[in-house]
Amino acid sequence: MTNLIKSFDRPEMTLSDLRLLGQQGEAILYLVDGRQAIVRPKFAVVQEKRMVNGNWQVVSEEILRFHKIYSAILTVKRKHFIIAERINRNGDNLLVLTGVGYHRQRNK
């Protein structure tokens, strides 16, 4: 047996996992439409930046709720680790944890 985690062994990422990542900080969501969202404890923020007088400035911020964008999330990254990715499992398109960079807390 190998030590690699098979795709059917990996648990699905939940909304509570996203909230916990927001509390821990430094997590970024990559969405289907190519945008990047910064994870906060209760929502995700998409910042639109533009060049103003030679400097990059945030022009607008869009707040996205987790339950509305969950189906549009392709990958979740923190620093250089891919925490979760979208895969096909038995015909279903699921967002699953990779087992690197984040581990779900166990209930005792």
C-alpha cells in the first residue's frame, strides 16, 4: 500500500471549514470565473484593483457569502499549499480536502 491519499478517501470541504479558515487567516479562494476571493470568518471578499496615479488601489470590494459561492470554488489555497480542490467523484463535482495545510478538528 502507498501512503498517498486516494481521491475517494478525501473528505468533502464544508462551510464550517471555510469559516474556520477565515478565522485562521491567509486563505484565498480561486473561483470559476477567474476571480480571487480573500476568506474572512463569515464571508469572502473579492477586491477590484486598478492603477490610479501609478499606484495600485482597491477600487471596490464585493462581499460574497459562502453558501452562495460554494459551487463556484475551484481551489482553496493558503500560502503555497493547496488546501482543497474540486474533483469529479462518481459523477458528482465535489470540493474535497487535499490533506495538506489544513486538517479538520476532531470532535471528542
